[in-house]
Amino acid sequence: MSRKKKKKRNVAKTNNTQKSDNDKTSAKKAIVMGTDKKSRLPLIAIIISAVFIAGGVYYAVNSGNSRASYDKSNFSMNSSKVTYPVSLFEDNKARHYVYKGKDVTIKYFILKSSDGIIRAAFDACDVCWPAGKGYYQDGDVMVCRNCGRRFASVLVNVVKGGCNPAPLKRRIEGDQLVIYMDDILDGKQYFNFSGKV
């Protein structure tokens, strides 16, 4: 082999070695600087996964609180009153009900509070009623779905005004809880979203 060919071969080897060293240096620099394309993919995948997981958790937590399931059984209604068996509320769970009139739908809930008293309130308050969201139960408190304020069950029908659940009159007659239609219709103001009362 001639000297020229040997020299070209040595120069090519040196160039390849330098390229290889430069490539290694560039790769290390990219990793340190965070510009390495391979290192971005796992990070992006982690971020996207975290967003989906957070969204799923948010949906799971709030879907249970976003809507009340309205009870459509265990009561009787006539033109003057609605009656419920007292035993229905022994489990201390709030039950949501709907009265559908010809010009308004009125929502309310009934629960037996921790002090043993059966209480009733409109599913609305003086402050947040325009949002039309009402309340959900969390243990021994009712929580406003609009502003998140919490109200002890023992204060339902006792404290009124502000964001407290608007009281609904009720009475116990024998083994029945009775709510009169006139008292239900008194809550019409909280469910009139057309602007006319």
C-alpha cells in the first residue's frame, strides 16, 4: 500500500474517531441540557398520564357530588300534602325529592340529623340558588355544590339565610313525616330561573 493510501486511511480513521467523540460529547451535552430527544418522550408520557389521571380523579370525585339522585318512591302525595314513613330516614342519609308543578319544579331534601330529628330544607339557599346546584351530603354535613360551604345537619331548619339550606316546614304525625303543599310552594322563589316570581 502506498503512503498516500495509508495517510488517507489514517486521516479517515482519525475523522471517524473525532466524529464518534463529537457524537458522544453531543449526546452527553443533550442529556445534561435536557435537549435529548429520547429523554423527552418519557417525560411527555408521564405528564400526559398525570393529566389523564388527575382528570379521572376529578371526574370520579365530582360526578358523585354534581347531581342528586332524586328519590321517587316511599311517599304518598295528595292535593294538600306529601307523607313519608318516618322509618325511611333511620339511616341518616339525605334523600332528595322533586315536586313538579305546572309552572315550576321545586327540589328539597329530608334527612335525620345526628341529634335524631328529621329535618327538611329546599335544595337551595338565599345566595347560591341562581346556580341551581343544591346540596349533597358528606357525613353529618350538607355541602353546597356551588360554593362548597358546609352545614352541620343539626342546623338544617334552625339556621336560615345566607348560604344555609332554606328551611322547609315539616311535622311528624304518628309514624309519618308530613310536608304540606303550601309549604313546598313557598320555596318557588328558589327555583324560578326565568326571572319572574
